[in-house]
Amino acid sequence: MAPNPGINTDRIRDKARKDLLDLLEGVPGKKNLVIEKALAGPTGLFVKFSTLQQYGVDNVFLLENGNLDDSQRNVIFLTRGENAERPLAIAEQIKKLQQSTSIEHNFTVILAPRRNLVSNKIFEDAGVLGDLVILEFPLYFLALEQDLLSLELEDSFGDLFLRKDPTCVHIAAKALMLMQQEHGLFPRIIGKGDGAHRLMEILLRMRAEASADEPANSSILGLMPSANIESLIIVDREVDFGTPLLTQLTYEGLVDEMFGIKDNRSEVDTSIVGQAPGQQGNTADPKSPPPAQQGMKRKILLDSSDKLYNQLRDTNFATVGTRLNKIARRLESDYDSRHGNKTVAEMREFVSKLPGYQAEQQSLKIHTGLAEEIMKQTRTDFFSKILEVQQNLAAGADPSAQHGTIEELIARGAPLKLVLRLLCLESCISGGIRQKDLDSFKTLVLHAYGHQHLITLDALEKMQLLVSRGSNLLPNIPGIASGTSQPTKTNYSYLRKVLHLIVDEVNESDPSDIAYVYSGYAPLSIRLVQCVLQKQYLLNFSKKPDQVSANTNGFSTAAHGWQGFEDALKAIRGQTFNKVQKGEEAATKARSILTGTGGEKTVVGMFLGGITRTEIAALRFLQEASGRKILICTTSIITGGAMMDAAIEQRSFS
């Protein structure tokens, strides 16, 4: 489920809507809106097309399609300003429109989240800078759920780890700084990873700059630690590449793996989920097959507004069939109860509930169809072999014993993405692949999938997802190496024991540990959050996990940061930090007088480089188990497949 974390995320949605509509209102009259494809979905999260029409938008075009017409004199381009390809495309379309018509157009470019020198230079070099007005749209976090904020930077993983572009770190820092300006300073910033450390440093610099720019008569409340935020925990994706490479086993995770979820929507074949209610029975020719049999797609909304989905999303898929069956029987019983209604009042009550029954039945039909299709996939030989290899590697089995299965998958023509995912999983969890075996697999991949994937393999190596086994794994083990140098690899073998990443007995129907999300494997990234919020639970895990899980609130305080897990952190790549932010003494005293010090506080968790939906499910479970409110923030929501897509060469060079 998606609980409320205590910070009102609706205000973020409302502010984004107001900012955009104000910009549109600033261009009087009818206008055409040209929007970047990657921004179209996120924009739909906070404003409807009907609302855009009320503010003068006549037509909406996708920037990538290049099909802008001259139907309106006013043309507005909405795009992200960080990618140089977008300003180039805008300049090209402006020149094309100017050459094809004699109408004098008014061009406006809205750049999100900020205007930059690169865009200005591109427009200037193209000779169109004087023909347009450039505005900023401060779009940072988008509220996907009450407890989930995302920057929706779909290229952030590749930017960070392949192209080494730190832009998304600066955008994340600005987004978190805006949160501080509204709610007060994060009292403590705790984190792990080099990128996380860089983000922390930028945040501190932004705070110093804001303090220097503050007028003398400004409110002293802005200089104080927050009264409703307990801490900020930053986890860099590079500290745990292994977890997202595993196949997600929650319902929402599998829907994302198999169908894809983007901007809270998934596009699914109508043969699986049926047609939308308004489209049923509209076939002109009664002899023609229904659209559901013609490969048509239907976009379905997947968020907490769907009560059934909200119940299913974070559960292990093994329990979904039983849950759906119970819900179906309950609905049938509720609907049949109409036959027992004797009085007019009883009938009126049933009729008032009828729309709810119908909506729930439609939702049940959708999720039953999705679950059946997922079940078909999970019962295939391919899926079974892949899952077996993944679980063996996660459990610490001999990696070389899995090579025969991977070679078989290559010989049978398994999708390249799945093969690379297994190889990268072994590399990340086992500290690299033996050089001889790695060379053999590279040869097999090139012969089976094409020599253009030399570029793919090189990209994976640059991202440190597919590397040979070297001696630099040893410094990760406490007691073997000393010094201040940071580990270059995460030692899962050591962490598997000290952080209890493998839980042998897992009750997927009534879980007692986050390991239920992967049927026995606890995500390292979320175990790190537990190191801060559920210290005693982890420290006593090997003794009596069932008893201590219910009695950890007294020990679960972020005030002590990483205390108690120093050795474990030495086995994880990247820098470790625990920074306290203090306000001015006068400001702190004033706030304690005005607002008091009580009330439940929120922990903000920032995942730099992306988070999977299964990790989100684990965080929600942790929230309930620890009694904490957790607000999940991320640069984007990723899957293991998306990680591979960032590296796979799409050109064939034939």
C-alpha cells in the first residue's frame, strides 16, 4: 500500500500545475503546444488536457514527431533544458515553420527545470535566439504517490554511470533544497556512495549560498532544522547494483518488468485486460472480430486510486492469485445480496453502492487478466532457468556452476537483455567474473547477437556492471586491508552474513522481514536504510527476529546515523557520511517556543540513480515495521532491463 508520509505531496502537484498554467496564461490567445515526449507523461500527472484547453492550448504535438503545423500564430515548446538534442530539434522546427509560411509566429520556449547557457548557445548558433522568448519551468519532484516523489529523469542511470554526467545530481540537490526551504533544514544527512556524498556537498553549498543571499530582515525560521523531518538518507545506486538486476517478485514489480509502468500507467494488449468500458460494443461490422483480438493496446491507470491495485501492488506475486480469488468471492456475495433486499431503504442502499461494485469488478477483471498473463510467463522454462540462476547467485552459490545454464540460454536465442542481466548480476555479486570465463562469454555474445555489441560490452565495463575478477575485492573485507581508501566493489559475500541478506524462512502471505519481496533475499539498499531506522532489529536478527521486530522503536533513531554497522559499511563501495545541520541558537529557541518539539517526523529517503518498485515495496514494509513515516524520493524508477537498455547498442552497422 501507499501510506501518507506526513509531508503533503499534493502541494508539489498543485505548484507544478500552477506554474505551468501561469506560463501558458502569459502567452495570450490560442496557441499550439509542442512537448517533449519524455515530458508528456509526467505533465499528465498534474494537469489534464481539458485544463490546457481552458488556457488556450489548441493542439498538442510531440517534439520528436516533427509535425508542427501553422494552425496557430502562437507556438510554445515545452522541453527539458539539460539535453542538447532538444534545443537543436526546436531550432530546426522553428526554421522549418518560418520557411514554409508567411505568417509571423510568436515562439516561446519553456525549459524545465531551468534555462542554461548550452541552450542559449544552440539557439544563437541556429540564428533563432532573437525570434523566441525563453522561460523557465521549475519542475523538479513529481508526486507519483503520497509517499513517492520522482524527478522522472529516465536517462539518469546512464547519465550517472555511463556518460559520467552529474547533471541529475545537481537537479536532485535543487529539488531537495526546495524541500528544505519549505520545511526547514534536514537535521541530519546520512548517506553511502560517492554520488550521494557529492549530492550532500552540493546541498550544503546551496544552503551556504542561500544564507549569504538572505536579507537581514528575513524570517529566522528558514535557518532552523525542520520540525517535521527527522533526517535525509541518501543511497547511491552504485552501492547496490545487484538488487535491481534480480527479477522483481512483487506484483507491481512484475507488472513493470513485463509490461512496463510509466507515469503511473501501463500499456497492455486488450486481449489481456479487455477494452475500456466506453469502447465496448462499438464495432461497426458485427462480423469483424472484436478489437481485443486485433492487438490493440489499452492504457490502464496503476496508482492508489485503484483500491484493489493498492492492496496487491506490494505483495509477493505468489500470494496474488489467492487474494484475487477472495476478492472475487466477496464481490459475488455482495452483488447477490440484492436478492435479499426487501424494503425500499435496503434497495436504495444497494443502488448507491452499485457504482462502487461495478468499478471494483472492472478493476478485478484488469488485475485478473494481468495476473494470468504474468503467470503464463513465470511458468515458462526460460523464466524458471533465469530465476534459478539469479537466486543461486544471490544466495552465494558457486558462480561457475551457473555458467552452463547461461550458455544454454544464449544457444537457445534468449533475449540479449536477459543474458547480459545474468552476467552483470554475477559480476556485481561475485566481485567480477573470472577473466577466462568473461572472455568466453563475450565471444558467445558477439557471435550470437552481433559484433556491434562490442560497444555494449564496453559500455557495461565503463558502468562497472561487467568486469573481470580482480584483487580489489579484498580491501572490502574488514580486517584484510587498512587505510582510508574507499572500497571499489561491494562485497556481497561478507554482507550476506553481517546484514542477513538471505532469510531462509519467509512467509510471503504474512511477512516479518523485507526479504519477502524477493522470496528470501533482502535488498541491500533497503538493509542500509534499516541500519539507520531499525538498528536493534538487525543486530538481534540472528537471535529472535520475530520478537525484536515488534520492539525496536525505542532503538530505531536516526540520531546515531550508522552507529553499530561500521564494519558492514567498509564492505560497501563509496564514501560514508553522517552530517548534522544546526541552525542558529536564537532561531532554534524561537521555533521551540512557537511550534513546540512534539509530533511525528518524516524520514526522507533519496535514491540517486534510481529505485525499483520492489525496493519501494520493501520501504513501505519497513515503514510499517518501524513505525516511521518514510518519504521516498528518487531520480527515476528503474528495472534491470532499463539498466541494460542504457548500455545496449541499438545500431546494427550492417
